[in-house]
Amino acid sequence: MKLDVIKLDGGKAGSVDLDEALFGLEPRADLLHRVVRWQRNKAQAGTHSVLGKSDVSYSTKKIYRQKGTGGARHGSKKAPIFRHGGTYKGPTPRSHGHELPKKVRKLGLMHALSAKAKAGELVVIEAAEAAGKTSALAKQIASLGWKRALIIDGATVNEDFARAARNIEGLDILPTMGANVYDILKRDTLVITKAGIEALEARLK
């Protein structure tokens, strides 16, 4: 699978052969859904908490006598049926994460890359380098028509480029090891450097 390589100024920089095993698969929505769900659940804070019967601050004295009131028998104002009483079986802090096999995660990333390639939303650039000026980089991004883009670089991200891109709305940069299904699918355009292509192929083979 051949794709043209461009420079940030829009000029051509040859072409690159993309591995069909990574960029030529028929995207499977079920796989992508499983991986995205695993990512989002793992990212949940899980700090939800309510006061149970034993957590509510009330006197433990019996609220009224056992017999002769004509009402139900009660020994504690902390009971859930009373106002300001404890919540019965309410949410407590916990992890929402669940296990997902490494093979499924790897396959999900491959299908996400293939989905972008099939939709024509994959762009390969020669390198992600900038002189450190945000305004200049913003003009280049606007001229290329990238409104919501994710740039995947090689093993490391160029510091000057990362600094210039930091305040550009809708633009995110990740090293190869940070590439993930959720971030790829969330953006309209996936931009990968030549170094990023090589690193992804090495990572996923």
C-alpha cells in the first residue's frame, strides 16, 4: 500500500510503502469497541462514594420505646428509610478497569490504523520539526486543513515541535509508544511521521 509523503509546508517528499498487515485490514467495529471501552473504563477515577449506615453521624440511642407507639419498631435514626440516614448498598470507591488480552489490544490498534487509512484520513509527513514558533506552525496546520489531528512521531517527540504545538487547539502529539485506539479514532486526521511508521511496524509485528 503506497502513500504520498508530504512536508509540513505542503511540499511533496516522495512516497512510503505501508504494511498491509497494519494499514490494509478490514476494520472491525467490535474489536475497536472492546479496546475503547477497556481504555475508558481504566481511565475512570472510581472515586464515587456515599455514606452508609455505619458512616452517618447520629446518636446510637434508641429513638423511642419498643412498644406502645403504634408505629414500626426502630432502634436507630441511621436507617436508610429516615431522612439523612445512611444509603443502602450505595457506590463505594473502586476500580472500573477490567482485563483485556494483549493480543486484542494489539489487534485493536492495527484495526484503528487501518480504519483511518481506509477512510482517507491518514497523512504521512517526512518529519515533525519546527523552529519553535507557534504562530508559524499554526499557519502551516491551517493551510494543510488539519482541524482535529493527532500526530504520531517516532520513539521520541521533537521538543521544539512539541513546544510550538502545545497551544494549538485540536492538535495533539504522541510518541509511538503512546499511540492508542481511543486517541486515533477521536481525531479527524491521523498524521504519522516516517519515523513513526517504522516504529509502529516494529512495535506491532
